[in-house]
Amino acid sequence: MINNLDIYNNYYSWWKNIDKTILIFVISFFIAGLFFSLASTSLIASDRLNTNSYYFFIKHLIFILLGLSVMFLFSLIKEDFLIKISIILFIFSFLLLLAVPFIGAEVKGSKRWLDLPFLPRFQPIELIKPFYVVIIAILLNYKKYNLYFKYLLTLLLIVPIVLLLISQPDIGQSMLIIFTWLALIFVSGINLFIFFGLFAFFILILTYLVFFIEKFNYIKIRISSFFDSSSNNYSQAEKASEAIIDGGFFGKGIGEGTLNSKIPEAHTDFIISVISEEFGIIIILLLMLAFMFFSYNIFKKIRDSNDNIYKMILTGLISLLLMQAFVHVGVNLRVLPTTGMTLPYLSYGGSSIISISIISGIILNLTKRRVAD
């Protein structure tokens, strides 16, 4: 009886103190992603798999239910335990990333996934991202060391991650990791000359890799094709932007889109174009507006928080989400070269959904109302 009462009190305390506005936004985004998955993948399942037309939708539903459970767990645990478990899970996820070059599954020339009995077709970098932000925030707020020595420690942390990503190769996720790190050291109060020096250094390194290392010729081709729309190598992005134009303001109607049959994995990397073609640019504008309000609510919590570590973790996580969304939308609108970046909450994909769920759980945890406040 006492145990049941304790469980009830924990749930009641969670519901009483959770930021319900942020929670409603997160659940709404997941529901929207599920709906668009139903609309955009039923044709793919029928054509490719010759099976149940709800194959991808059912998988997406399972991922979201699992993700919501993970999100609830991370939002419920105590803050100090959250920090400790994040360190352990970061080490675990880094070991998984380390295993990719040796036992990873190769798909379309890239080795980014693990096929394990307990983690079928999982992308380790998606698991690393939320915990990597937590670790960086802890290091930057560690009291013992000089600030510039802490910058060095965080740099030493991201270098092996980026090197492993480059070996896959995955330049898109490498850039996401680097820019999130730059956002965190920027808000920590780094000298602007040093900050822009680091920024220029990473740009030079990435430029060298893309234009002088044969392994990354595919990125060079994408960039060249980005500036030459007549090139066949940029056909995917062209088809995506044409789908947005064809959809107009109000779309062709549910199930009437054709992009998902023209582009492989359109329901992941080009979900914005798929949605726009069927439902119109109006829906995209509403989704972007909702994402802005969601971000605004988190930034309000950052402003009001008195804990520097929590503020930095929240800043890193929302920067990660905003950067990923910006790249996805930019690629679909043809203002950025193709990178293969999913859209947070809305794109299909188990690894991405679990990662976003962990990020959402940490955000909900650190934005809760505290009795001490």
C-alpha cells in the first residue's frame, strides 16, 4: 500500500511540476509525424513490399510508443541521477559508435548502422547526441579548471566522435556535432576571436576533406550540383523542391502526392516536401511556427533558470534541434546541398525518434517547476 502511494505521489508530483506547454508541443509533434507517416508511406509499403500498406505506419507507431515511454522515464527521474546516467549512457553509446567500422551494416556505400539482436538497424550517433550535450555542459561548468583548459577538454571529447563519423562517412552529423559544440562554447563566454578562429578552423578542415579526399567525392558532387541545377546528380533535391511547388498553398490532397515514389527514403530526408506536396505550404508554415513557439518556451525557461549546468544543457539541446530542422528545411527548399538530415519529431526512423524522445525527456526534466524556486 505504501509503495502504491509512493508511485502515485511521484506521478502526481511529475504532472504538477511538468511544463505542460512544452509537453503538449512534443506530443503534438509526434502525433503530426505519425499522421504524415500514414499519409506518406502507405503507397511505399504497397509498391515495394507487396504487403500490408500500413507496414511503415505500424513501425512508426511502435517507435513513437517506445519513444514516449523513454521520454517519460527521462522526464521523471531526479536531476542529479539524470546527470549520472547520462555519463554512463554516453560511454555506452560511444562504444557502439566505435564498433560501427568493425561490425556495422553498410547501406548505399555508408557504414553508419549496427544490426544487433537488441538494437536492429540502429544508428549510434543518434544515441550519442543528447548525452554528448550533457557531458559538454558538465565539463564547461566544472569549477576546478581554467576556462580555456575546459575548452580543450571538450574539444578532445568531440574529436574522436567526429573522426568516427567522418570514417563512415557522415559529414552531415559531423557538422551537427561541431556546430552544437560551438554553440555551447559561445554561450559559455569564450573570446570572440578564439571562437571565430575555431569556426574557421573546422570549416577549413571540412573543406579539405570534401575537395581533396577521394572518399568524400560524393559530397563534392552534391555541392557542385547544388550550384548547377542542370546536373542529374541533384535530381533528388530538384524533385523535392518541385513537389513543394506542385503542392501550392493547399496541396494536392491526402494520398495524391508522388514524391515518395520518386525519391528513396523521401519519408525521412524529404518529409517536408512530401507534406507540402499533399497538404500545401500552409501546413509547413504552421509547423514551422509551432516549432518556433516550442523553442521560445524553452528559451524562456533557460532565461529563468538559476542553474548554469541546466541552462547550458537546455541551450545545447534546443540548438541541436534547431540546427537539424534548419538543415532539413534548407535542403528541401534547395538553399543547402543534400545532407540526409531527418526533421525532428516528424521524419520516419527508429533511431531518430528514440534520440528525439531522449532529448525531449531531458528538456521536460530540466524545465520542471521546482519547489525550491
